[in-house]
Amino acid sequence: MIHLTSVDPANETCDTLVVPVCEDIDIHSNSILKELIQSAKKMPEFKGEPGDEIIFYAVPKIKATRVVLGGLGKSDALTAEKLRCFSGKVVKQCITKKMSGITIVVPDIDSESLMAEAIFKALMEGACLANHIYDKYKKEKKLKPIETIRFLIDTEKAKKYRLLPKQVQTLCGGTILAREWVSTPSNDKKPEQLIKSIAAEAKKYNVPITILNEKELKQKKFGAILAVAAGSESRPGLVMMEHSPQNAKKTVLLVGKGVTFDAGGINLKGAAGLETMKMDMAGAAAVAATVITAARLNLKQTRIVGVLPIVENMPSGRATRPGDVITSFGGKTIEVGNTDAEGRLILADAISYALKIYSPDTVIDIATLTGACIVALGEKIAGVFSTDNALATRIVSAGERTYERCWQMPLPEDYKELMKSDLADIKNLSSSKGGGAITAALFLADFIDKDIPWAHIDIAGPAYIGKATDYCGSGGTGFGVRLICDYLENI
Ligand code: BES
Ligand code: ZN
Ligand code: ZN
């Protein structure tokens, strides 16, 4: 839990007082802290450079048991992300050292590039996101999250930003919810189980939810979703959830890929990295958590609809074969060139249906869609593909603010030819080896049959990490929740 407090830092009685320090300028106005920082900087091991740390115990005139000074580097190079990493790191340290409570002193600066609110928000985000431990599958729970994290801030700002801690906790709660869904092993999130879990979370926060089961999907002719699900013992579903503020004038449709395990189907994947394919529902996790978070934050302007096709992609005697032709929801026929290109199939059906039902003003889909996007942008940056440059720019800007980084990629019309089929209307596989992330996006574009802004976010890289970072453990990252919430807040 995050708390705001505005006592004199010297009078804060806690076990650990954390003081961020810049290399070049004073960022604290408290005279006792200033003195302490000055004397620390006289030591060879502490200059306030990034990563510098020095711990003082039993400091005269300071009530805290220990004071940790941490370096932030030069003030003009300070960014929100550096602050997230700073607070994330100290929170993780406190968890491993089993400290009970920590208080972080918020810097007293308000530069043009980084406003006081952004500084404070970033510090809280890093702390909140780092204070998450996914140990559901450990018999012995060795580490515990910190119970209270306090932020020391002057009286005026404490008043001004009094609502911020709860908002940040709600937002980070959304990221953590998505992280846990993604990290859950596939044997515990078969489509039926994942749908139940999403429905339970939605109910908790009064988010209306509708689920189409396999029978209804058959009746309504969701040929592509059913084709992907055919090889699995688990039944597919289509989840729809909604945050509808009273006076909303516009509808944003969010569609998330929900493949609870992607074995590749009959085009079975190789052994390398197969165990990470439990993360192939990260798009659906991000969308579900975003709709819930938007509802909890009570975002007012826009109606937000989340649509999640949830399936498992497995090989079996009942599985769809390469070369099969299927009929998608809208009636368009698809030649299945490769059963491992299943994400675009389920998204095509979900998008066609949602366009018809919800008449949205904007459509954004988010999916762990292609390995090719990882080749293009690496593991930390998502690809954004859009027919609408203004929409793409808004998403990229949200990525800069949240550090859920996005990069706009091209959508060249002529590449559509690569997915021509002699047999059907379109093929789910490109005839070229190159540009796989682009052709996947162009396949989706073919199902946006109305003239509305649409963007596709390929999160194959950043949805999952093998190694922990300053404020995220290994496993699901929850990428997309803070990104899309920021986009929605700044619409
Ligand atoms: N789920 C994968 C994409 C993926 C790969 C996500 C690595 C995360 C990490 C997707 O369904 C897939 O298998 N795509 C194929 C498409 C190909 C068969 C055209 C790919 O990227 O190789
Ligand atoms: Zn696949
Ligand atoms: Zn996949």
C-alpha cells in the first residue's frame, strides 16, 4: 500500500529512508538531508551517479534506522523511466532484505522536461510494480511484498496530489493482473479456465461481460476461431467486456489475441522456446486488464469495449490441416498456409464480429503475433501498424510516457499481394520470407471493412521476459495495460 506523508524527513520514524540524489544539483530542500548528501558526496564511493548507493546508520538528527542515498545521475538527463527503475530497485532490495517499511523522499524539483507530478507518479509506479511477487507455485513463500511504502512530499504537493497514489495503485494493479494471467502455466489456463478467471475479475469490479461458448460460436459461424481451436481438447470462447460511461460519445474497440498455448498446431513448433508459448494470450490479458482498470479509474470520455477470442492451438487428429480452407465470420474464405499463423485467424473473426456489433469509432488490436516483429524490433519494443498516422502517433507517444515502447512500422499496400490464394479469398501465410510482421498486420487490415481508424500492436517481444528487470519479475510483463490506459486518458 502506498501512503503520502508530509512530515519533516528527519522526523520520519521508519526502518529505511530512501533519498534520491542527483549528481549535479540539490534536489532536496531539507537542510539535514542536504548536509548528509554533501558529506556523502565527499566520499569516493558516492557521487550521485546512476547506480551509486550509500547507506548511513544511526544518523544524528534523523529518526529513521537507516538512510539510503541513491544516485540518479545528472538532473538534465533525468527521465520518468530512470525514476521508475530507481524506486523499483530499492523496493526489490527491501523485499530481499526483509525490511518492514520504507519511505522514499520525493525530490523537490519541477523542471520543464519532467514536471513534479510526472516525477512523483514515476516513483510510485516503479515502487508499486516492483512490489509484486508471483510465487503461487512455490510451496515455501520466501519473500513477501512490502506492506507499506510511504512517500514524503511537502504539504502543498501532498494536498495537490492526494488522489494520485490510489490511481497509480489501480493502474499498476492492472499491469500486475495481466502479468499473472500471462505467467500462469497453460495447464492452469485452458481456455475455459482463463475465461472463468477473467469473468471473476470483471464481476469483482462490476464490469459487464458476455461470453460466447463453442455452441454459440458454431451457430454464428466463427469459422476461423473454431478452426484454430479444433485440435485442442479445450473448448474456445469469445469474451466481450465493456466500460460504458454515461455520456461517452465515442467507442474504442480493443481486441486481444488469447491463445492460451501455441504449439503451432499441425505445423508444430520446434522445442526452442516452446514452453514460453503460454504467453500467447498476453494481448487478451492486456485488453481484459485495461477494460477493468479503465472502469476502476472511472475514465469518463469513452466507451471501451474489449473483445477476446480465447483458444488453444494444438496438433491432433481433429486439428485443422495446412492447406485447409475455412470460412471466417464475415464470409471471407481463408486458405490455411500454416497452422502456426493462428493469431491472425482468431483476430480476424473477433474483429469482424465486434465491428458489426459495436460500431466502434477506433479499433486497436494487441497481440503476440509474429516472431518476425522480434527480429525487427527486438524484445523490448512493440510494433505499431496503422492506416491512420494520427492514431499510430498517439500510441507511440503513450509508449514514450509509459516506457512501454512502440515503434511505427509500415503497411505497404502492395505487400498484400503476398497473401493471395489461388483457392480462397486470402491466405494466412505470405509467399515471402521477409516482412512477416508487416504481412500479418496487412492480413488483419483486410478484415477492417469499414473506414475507421485501426491500429495493430505486435507485442511478441515485450509481452514476456526471461530475466527480471528493475521493476518486473521474470515472466509476463503486463505490457499494454499502462500503454493503452495512457492512450485512453489522453484521447
Ligand atoms: N505466437 C506466435 C508468435 C510469437 C513468436 C510470439 C515468438 C512470441 C514469441 C505466432 O502465432 C506464430 O507462431 N507466428 C509465426 C507466423 C508464421 C508461421 C507465418 C511466426 O512468427 O513464426
Ligand atoms: Zn503460432
Ligand atoms: Zn501464436
